[in-house]
Amino acid sequence: MLKLLKKLLIFLVLMYVLYALTRSYVVCGGAISIIVLALILVNVLKRSSEEPAYENYFFYECFTDIECMQNISMDWDDATIDHDNVIVALVVLIASKIVNKFILGLHKSVIRIICINTYIFLMIVWITDKVYMFYHRLSTACPNPSCQRKFKLPVYECDRCQVKHRRLTPGKYGVLKRRCQCNNIMPSTFFNGRGKLKSYCPYCGWELSGDTSSKQFTIPVVGPPSVGKTCYINMAIHSLMENTAPSKQWNISFANSSEQKEYDTVIEAMKKGYKPAKTDFDSLTAYQLMMKIPTDSISRRIYLYDIAGEQFTRSGAVLENKAFSYVNGIVFLIDPLSIDEIRYQAEENANTLEYGISSIEFDDVLDVMLNNFDTMLKNRRMNVTINNNFAVVINKMDVPLINEQIGNSAAEKFLQENKQCRSIVEAQSILCREFLMKYRGNFVRKIEYKFKNVKYFACSSLGHCNNGQAYAGINVENPLLWILSMSDNGIKMM
Ligand SMILES: Nc1nc2c(ncn2[C@@H]2O[C@H](COP(=O)(O)OP(=O)(O)OP(=O)(O)O)[C@@H](O)[C@H]2O)c(=O)[nH]1
Ligand SMILES: [Mg+2]
Ligand SMILES: [Zn+2]
Ligand SMILES: [Zn+2]
């Protein structure tokens, strides 16, 4: 901060001196622009560390060539002076001086012109690449559970010799492209295909998958153990791929084949009526989906995190998940049967054990999560609003008692009776909020105080609880679509 202030002060003083000298805003502005561009150039060249690539001729070699020519030219001069006949020596000296100096001068001028143009081009491309990245909010997060760092520039690999380039950016190795040590030409900006190269996390070396020139969205699914997070994530992906994507002409696919395989196994089992296994305490499963919208050339990468519910039962464990510091939104799952009053009522008509009731209060999970958030965001003041989107999702809507109150039929009825309500999602949000206010008013007040955007949803990750009968999620995609639409203008929920 102090450094920045110092730079700003120097900049202001410089502007003042320049203006005092020239009395012209145009000259002053021009001079400042040149200084800023020169500083950027110096910075770009300084930061392009030693890479396994050939340096561009106009960044270093051209100057050694000029030096070499100068030396040869001096040698020539000496050779002509050494001649026996004075007149011949003089004629040769004059001729050689003229030819020599002319050729050297011409060479120097051509090189200088090309150099200046190359540097200006470099600065333009460098700035455009940065603006492109900033404007499209391009970034990547490491899927390695023990790393999870977020970064703008991965390490790229040459597809011919597999050598790694740590700073594949416009610089001394080339402006738009560079020549690898194996002579392979590699693109060095996001807008000419750098994102398609094989890449790695710069912090831990984990292999990345999918296009790294894409916008990134991180959505963790949070909730106590057995609330239905794993069922929810798999069914939500299924619904996004099978229903939402075809209707909106989106193209959604897995970023890598191992995640696709893992998902296929779970979803095939769920279609046969088998539930997924419990999530390991230590493991963090991140599904990465690549999404392409026909109207936009930039693809989106959606990270969905499945975290074992136990991590939210002890303070501090969640902190190990760095992904929380850059999430776009949170899907907070609630098991309505974990509310005693509801469970007692449900037990009168059904065997609630079949619903795999979550034994931990979601209120407590929220407290652990908020504490971690405050630590993670270095925001110790509990009264500061968190800018994230918070989707409160009441799961297990298939339980008859719940369905009657917040299910799709109840929401449709509410929509018809309340003309000011715009959609069924809106109607369901109001019903779910009323439902939670009735049983857990404090929870609602706390999240609405803490989070900027809160919306309520009702869904069923399984659709029913009859083992052996194909499971099918209900309303599962809505919370994800809402978070995506809140974070990206190009994505519409309806
Ligand atoms: N009836 C019904 N039961 C559900 C639904 N979703 C989940 N369940 C039940 O809840 C159990 C736990 O689901 P999981 O998805 O494994 O829960 P989890 O939140 O991932 O649990 P942890 O991995 O332990 O944190 C399932 O085995 C089902 O019995 C649902 O929509 N309806
Ligand atoms: Mg799980
Ligand atoms: Zn190579
Ligand atoms: Zn990493």
C-alpha cells in the first residue's frame, strides 16, 4: 500500500513538473503515456524469466549483431590505413568509410524501426491479453484437494517435447507466439489459443483439464452429514446435462474423463435405485463441468464441490478448503427431517428411517461455516455482509408432509393466488422462507443479515426413498442455475 502511494506521489509530481514546463495537457498526457508504456515494457521484459524457448531476434540478438558490425567496421578502417600507397589508402579509407558507415547506419535504422514497432506491438498485445483476461474474468482453480489455489496463468506444456513453460505470455520470447526449444511454435496469449494447451497448476504441478481460457464458477454444496449432498450434486449434474442444456442449446460436458467415469458409475447405480456411498471425511470431490453457450465464444468452467458433512461439524476443518475464499455462491442443503417438530409429525405416517435423517442441526453447520468465512475473508467483523449468493435448499421434498407445504403443487397454487408473484421458482422461494421462518426463524434472519443475495428452493435429490427403484431428482438444477445467473449476465435462469 505504501509502495503504491509512493508511486502515485512520484507520478503526480512528474505530471505537475511536466505541466509547469510545457503548459500543455496534450504534451503532458503524451509524455505520461510514453513513460507508463515504457515502464510496462521494462516490467514485461524483467518478468519473463528464463524459459525453454528461443528469444525473439529483436529483443537481444539484434543489438549484439549491431555491436559485431561496429567492430568489423572498425577493423576495416584499420586495414585501409595500413595500405602502402598513401593515395590509395586515402581513397579506400574514404570509400570504405562512406560504404561502411552507410551500411551500418542503414542497418541500425532499420533495426531501430523494427524494434520500436515490435515493442509497441508487444505492449499492445500484453495489455490486450490482460484486458481480455480481466474483462472475461478468466481464471482457473487447482482441483487438487490439498491445493485449491486460484490463479490466472497456468504452466503450459509444449505438445512436441513436453517441456514446461512457466510464463507463456507476450515477452522477449515472442509477442503472439514463441518458438519452444524444440522449434515448436506455441501461442502466447489467451485470444490465440493458449488456453487449449496442456496445462498444470503453478503451485503444486497438478495436471489441469479443459480449456484454461474460460470463466470460472465455484459452487460448494454445504450441509450436515446425510443431508443428501452427494445425491444432490450427481442428480443436479444429470438434470443440467439431460434437461437444461438441450432446451437452452448449451453444451455441457465434463472437463476430464476420470470425473466423467466417476459420475457415470454413480448415476448408473442411481438409475437402478442404489444410493451413492458416503463421502470420505478427508476427500473433497470437485466435479468440473465445461459449459458452452452458443452466443458466447468464452466457455465456462463450473466447479461443484462435494465436502463431507463432518467437516462442517468441527470449526477449522473447512478452512482447509481454500476454495471457500473465491466461491461464487453456496448451495446450503437442509434436511427438513432434522427439525424435531417436523420429524415427529412425519413419523406418524411413515418410517422416517428410510429417509436417512441428518442428525446434526443445520443451524450449527451455518455457524461453523460463517466463522470460517470470517476467518478466511480476514473479516473479523460479524456485521459485514458477504457478497456471495446463498441458495437455501430444502431437500427431501418427496416426504409427503414436506411436499404438501412447499412442493411444486403448493407453489403452483400460491402462484395462481398471488398475481404479483412472477414465476413458480419465486413462489416456491416465498413458501420455503415461510416454512423456515415457522421452524427456524433465527436461521433465516442470520443468513439474510449476513449474505447479500439469498433465495430459497425446495428439491428432492432422489425423488423417493424406495430402494431398487430408479431415482430421479426434482427441481435439483434450479439452485445452481440461480447462482450462475447471479454471477454471469450471459446465463439466464428461465
Ligand atoms: N427421501 C429422500 N432421501 C434422500 C434424498 N436425498 C438424500 N436422501 C437420503 O439421505 C442419505 C444421505 O445422502 P448423501 O447424499 O449420501 O448425503 P451427504 O450429505 O452426501 O452425506 P455425507 O457424505 O455423509 O456428508 C441417502 O442415502 C438417502 O437415504 C431425497 O431427496 N429424498
Ligand atoms: Mg456425501
Ligand atoms: Zn517443445
Ligand atoms: Zn495446485
